[in-house]
Amino acid sequence: MSPRKKDEKKYTKYVGIFLAVIMVGSIGMFFFSGGSTNNNEQTSENVQKADFESVPGKHIEITLNSIQDGLQVTPDNITTARYIDITYLKGTPLQYLTGNTSAYNNFYGANVTKMYSAGYNNSSWIEMHEIDPDVVGFQYYTAPETYKGYQPLSLGQGTYAVIGSPMVLGEKQSVEDAIDVIEGDAESAQKFNEILQFASKDAPIQQVVDLENEFADQYYVEWAIEDDRSFRRTALYADPTENTMTNLTTRASNTSQTGLDYNITEYGNIIKVDITANASNFYAMAMEPIK
């Protein structure tokens, strides 16, 4: 077995552990529950690809380069959000943190390059996807009514899409609520403003979650590539519990056993924990507990 294949096998072995670290809640609900391929209302099995202009009405045109960008166009009252720059991660060990995104590519008939998702307490959700090339390669029904000039597309299973950069998908109300924010008719999510003051705006993997009676009031994590041979995992804790702080400081004082470099910084009620590791200690960093 070649060294490359051997490394890939080792990375894949830890995918489940990595995902447990960064994933909270249900993401990609439409795609991984079968999506439109299981919808009996669809009229065509083979879809002829067309450009975005084939769909009438206004198209989404917003910047999506970070979780902060996504939250600016997300309706309020969310409990968790996630951002992934798939293209940036490709070919790096961090790509295994994203899981299998092929269902998205297969659905669109194009490559998903960036993705953002957010979830609510009532199980509602919204997703935004940058795709390349800009084509409509999926089955849909045109909704009978436009919404503020946008043409919603019914994908089945109660899921709707609005064309643009990025694509916006979700339940009908979630999509309309997002359009309200984009059009300036409603406020965006504000819940995570404080904790995200201390987050990067260029990390390729970001996730934030609102917690109740857990190890902190809010938790944020990002993963980044420092250089060709080192990686960073940064966590932010809003009002962490005393037990969480004890665990963090204990692990920070025992780095000689793990080969990890810890740096803990306090910003009032926000605690920032930077963990860096070289390639040989990547697994150790990925498996390091978050609380």
C-alpha cells in the first residue's frame, strides 16, 4: 500500500470522531433523506442543465465567505450554524471533517464549493450553497407565486430553493424569512454577535451553537491550516462552567503528553482556546475533548 493510500485510510478511520467535534444538530436534511429523487411528483428523470437565467425573477447575490456572512442573512432565533469552504479544504486532512458531500454535487449536477447551514429549535432549517458552474441541473416545480420578486422552486418534501449565488434552500417559511433579511425587511440573527467578535473570518470550517444547561452558554469552533505542516483548532466558550474551565486548564498543562500547543485567553465572559499541532499530532488534536 502506498504511503498516500495508507494516510487516507488513517484519516478516514477518524472521520466519525472528527464529525462529533464539529457537528451539532442535523445538517443536510433534504439531501440525506433522499431529496427530490424520492418525490413521486417529479416529471423527469433526466434533467437538461440550464443557466441561472432560465429561472425568471430576482436571483440571490450575496457574499458567503464565512459563518459571519451567513448569519448576516439568516433570520433570528437560530440555535446553530455552520460554514464550510469545501474547495479550500480539498486535498488536505481537514477535508475529512466535512463528511461526504457528494450528495450535494449529485443533486446540483455541479460542484458545491462553499456551504452554510443553520438550524432552529423547532427543527426548521436553512442552507446556502455556492456551486460551480452556475447551472440549474435539478428537478423542480415552479411555485405558483413569487415572493418579493424571487421565484421559489419546489423540490418536494416541503423543500424550496431560490436561485443565485449562493443557492438558498429550506422549508418555504425559512426561505421567505431569509429573503426578508436579504431585502432589509427583517433583522438578521444577533444571538452570536458577542462570541463571534473573537472568531476568525477566514477559517474554512466554522460552527457555533447555543447551549442550554451544558458546558457553556454558547460554543464556537473553527479549524484552520496554519501552514503545510501544522493545523489549528480554536474554540470559544461563552460563560463556561467551572468544571469546563478546570478541564481546559488541566489539559493545557499536560501538553507534553499529547504534543499539542495550548493557548487560553480570557476576554471577560468569553474564553478562547487555541490548540495547534503539527501533522503527526493531527489525530491527537482532533480527538482532544471540547469540554
